[in-house]
Amino acid sequence: MIWIMLKAILLLTLIVGVACGGSDVQMDTAMESIFEGRALYEPPSPSNLEEIHRSVRSEIPAKSVNPEAPMNVSGSRTLGASDVLSGSFVNDDVVFEASMVSQERLIVRNVNMTMVVENISASLDKITSLSQEIGGRFVSSDHSIKHLAFIAIRVPANQLDAAVQRLRQMAVEIKSEVADSLDVTDEYVDLRAQLDNLHVAEAAYIKLFDRAKDVEDALEIQKTLTKVQEDIERLEGRIKLLEETAAFSLIGITLELNPAEMEVDAGEDKTTGVHEISRFRASFKPPSGFENYVFTWDFGDGSHPISSDRTAPTQDPDTRVTATVTYVYTDERDSPYFAEIKMIGTGDAGVVEGEDTILVNVTRRPVIEVFAGKSIITEEGKDVELTGSFTRPDGLFDVSYRWDFGDGTAPATGSLEGGVTNAVAIHAYSDHRPFPYTATLIVKAQSDAGSVESSGFVNIEVHEPAGWVVSGWSIGEHGKMAVRALSAVGQGVATVLIWIVILLPIWVVVGSIGVVIFKRSRKRD
């Protein structure tokens, strides 16, 4: 029903327009070209509007086109940047109020700051008041975390530097400040030119609509006109945004609460060796109202810091310790290094910080070379003197040794005075065996890089005692030989007897047969 009424209204309008307009050849030609698809709106290219410009040129006052504008291929003039900047494009349908001087650029300036303040809530109020005081406005804020907040304000572009200066005065510390600018003049000029052309097209389509011959033509024109007006609104919104962002600069401010101080103890200075494992652990006294802690160790050699949130209580209720962190230094050339720990605690009371530094001296560990002596041959029960030697580099102290004899007996130990480079021990092996014992000499010392230890070994053959020996004749040896001979004879006799017993049945049979044969032979005789 509504659609039928709309068509009737449009038809009535068309009839009135035709009656009033007569036979306008130019308008009819333009309408025909539109419905044939030769001039339908295809924003933002100005070339598609040439036929509309021609058809309605007599309807638009001559002052609407800058006479200095360059000629296009059709012989008419189009809008350029100079028309927009100078504000020379003005007619009854479009009024361009220039908001800047042609010599100026349209610049959008923004600033982002991170500030440390004593009171976040009070600072948020001061910043909001500042924006209103200088003609700006509050944009947004976020204070969901007690010790952290964010606020955004806009201030007049000509007051930006003054506003930033006053913000600096509110802070305990400015942690970062980044300013940027964007020249949007070219985009702005282009958008204004597109908008002006769209206004021309809008005026032309309105006139065509008024002269439409039938409802179908009117609806087609209305459809295209609606599209033109939508794009006009879009461009006007973008232009307005550029004008406002250029006129009012945006300042984004991150507020951090100024932390309280906390006592942290990184421990005693350390001395370690290259490629040796070093252990770091700190203690601290946490104030009340703080539950979460994060600590970071920077070992001072350019390596990546190590962070953790693991802490533990101690027997002292007022003291906690961090988890132990291990680290290996790979170079001693820049030693000593300064290892620093930083701690941050958070909680209902806000933020607390503490730090401490220790000196780490990194050196090359000295090397001890040990020689336990040459192989030894001895007899069971005899004392053996084991003499080993070793090198003693500079920087060694508390040098000690240990002789491990390899037979399960207690080792021989002792300390060595300065300059001594050998270790002596006397030991008797109580048991002989067919393979040698291994005696080990272990030398241990202390150095600035830590403890140093090295070892060497020697083989010791232990034989059975030789016994009595007279003029080269050993009773023991010859007795052993006699026993061995008698044993051999006994073994031979025993073997013969065994074979006799085994073969006895055979011998009995053979003997019986022999007796029978012998008796028969005698009877024959």
C-alpha cells in the first residue's frame, strides 16, 4: 500500500515537472543518458559526472566554478586543490567554509607519555582539570589496577606544548615521552574536492528527479541520489574527523605509582671460575600489604637477565629469600662483574621496589698436573715407598694430598707447606695377587676461582715372599719342585690303577679264554 502511494506521489511530481518544464531537450537528453547507463553515479571519479555537468550547466551559476581551473577533455573546468584551499568554490548549493589558510598545512599531532606519580587518583583529576582549563576535553581513562592507570585527553593544537610542560611538572619521573605528527593536508584537499563534486552531482540529480517523466525514471534517479548523499555524509564525517584531530591534539598518559623502598641484600661478593657454576640468592624484608614479588638478576656480562617470582619465608618472620639462580660466566677478561638484583612487590598497599649489587670476580681456575711415579714390584708384607710429584701454579693455598693404595686400607693424607711439590707415603701390601694394585695420588688445593683437584696413579705388583735361599739354592723352591714331582708320580700311578680297574672285566674274560685254550691244548698232547 505504501509503495503504491509512493509511486502515485512520484508520478504526480513527474507530471507537474513535465508541465512546468516543457520540452527541455537538454534535460531529456541527460535523463535518457542516465537510464541508458552512460552517466550513473560511480564515485569518486569525476569523469562519470561529465554528462550531468553538461546537462545542468545552465542551471548552475557561473561563480560555482573557478575560472582559473584547468580545462578537462570535455572543455569544462574541474575542481582542484587550489579551489579548496583558497575557498573559491562557492555556489548556492555548496558553501565551503575554509578552516585554514592556504599557506598552512593540516598537521595532526599526538603525544604518548608514561609518568611516575605519587597519587594516581589525584593525578587523574588534575589531568582532567588541565584539559578543560585550556579548552580541551577528557576522552577516556582506565584505573582498574591500583598502582597503574591510563588517561587520554584532547587539547587545542596550539596549546599542546604548554599542556605537555604542565604534565611534566605533575610527575615524579617521566619514564617515556613520544610525540608524533601526521600531515593530512593532501588527504584533506582530496576529500574536499570529492565532496564538492558530489554536491554538484547531488544538485544535478535533484533537478533530474524533478523532471522525471515517469515513476520508473524517478525511482532510478532517487536510488542514485541516495547513494550520492550517503557518500557525501561519509566524506563529511572523514573531513570533520581530520579537522577535529588537527585542531585538538590527543595526549595519552600512562600513570605509574611511585614505588616505596624495600631493603634487599644480594649477599657477599663472589669469586668464581670460568665455566664454573655460580649460585645467586638474595634476602629481603617485605613491607606489609604486599603479596606478590618479582626479582630480576642482571649478571653484568651483557647476558640476558633472569627473572622469577619464587620466594620463600625464613625463620625470621620479617625476612624472605629468593629462589637460588645458577649462572655460568664464560669469560674473565672484563672481570670483575657487577651482578645486580632488582625486586618489585605489588599488593593492596601499591608498589614497592628494592635493589642491591655484588661484585663477582671471575678468574681462570689453575691446573695441577700430578705424576704418581713409575710402576713398582714388591713382595707381600714389605714396605713400599710411594713418592709422587705435582705442579704448583701461583695462587694456590691450602694444598693437601691423599694416597689411596687400592687395597681397601685407609688412605694416607696430609697437608703440604708452601713450595713443596711432592707427596710421600709408605705402605705394605699384606696379600700378593697375580695382577697389580693401583695406587692413586690425589692433590687438592684452594684458589681464588674455587677448589682445584687433580690426580695420578701408579701400578704396584705384589709377589709371594721368596723364603730361605742358601748359596743360590732355595729350600722353599726346591721343596716345591719335589712336591710337584711327587704329585706328578702319584697322578701317574693313580691313572694306571684307574685304567686297570676299568679294564679288569676284559682282562678276566681274556684270561679265562686263555686258560681254557691252554687246558685243551694239553689234553690233546
